[in-house]
Amino acid sequence: MKRIYVHDFSFDYVKLDETSEEKDFFCGIRIYYNFSPVQPGPGFDDLEYFLISVATPLGLSSYLKRCIEKKIYPSTFFFPNLLIVENWDEDEIMSYLKDELQSIYGKNEKEIILKAMKNFGWEHENSQEMYRDI
């Protein structure tokens, strides 16, 4: 059986409003992976990634308020790949996401990616080729 190996993370924090407490946050995370346990070396050049948004409950609330006020999104949207956490702890979040992705097994890479897409966005999810032979 094949599985995913997580090799690196990239956090993209969103600035919240001035009333938000320091412990509250909203960010997008790219989780770089491949199907080999061997560390690919420095950089992300040869790695694909999954995406997920991570926030504390009040961080999500502040982010939604900001988006609606700036008319970035209509007032009715949702996040298909969202993890709500109690505390802002990058190491804990990375450990949790790594464990979640690396627990996915399958007979081939396509099967693994489709399983992972239940909770994570995938950088190539709009690729028609991905869905052939399913």
C-alpha cells in the first residue's frame, strides 16, 4: 500500500481587525508532500501540496466580518477545507495535519489523493486528468 509523506509547511496568516486578541488567528496552510519517505532536499520545487484553512473560533469570526465589510465575499459562503483549533500552536497544528495526511493509505497515488481531498484542498483539484478512470 502507498501513502503520503509530509515534508514541509507554509503558513499564510491573514491580518485580523484591531479588536482581535493576539491568540486568535486565521491562516491558510500549504502542506507539501510526496509519496517517498526520503526528504527531497531544500525548497518546495519538487513537491505538490494540499491546502487547508486553520483558525480559532474568534479568528474565523473576525476574518468573516472583515471579508463581509470589505465585500471580498458575499455574506453567504463557507470553507470546504477548514480546521478549527482552540489554540495557536504551529507545532501542534503541523503535527496534527501531518498525522492526518500520513494516515491515508491506498493502492495508488490517485486513490490516496481522492481520500485526502475529503478534508484538504489539492493544488491540482481542477485538473480533469485527475478524474479519468474513476
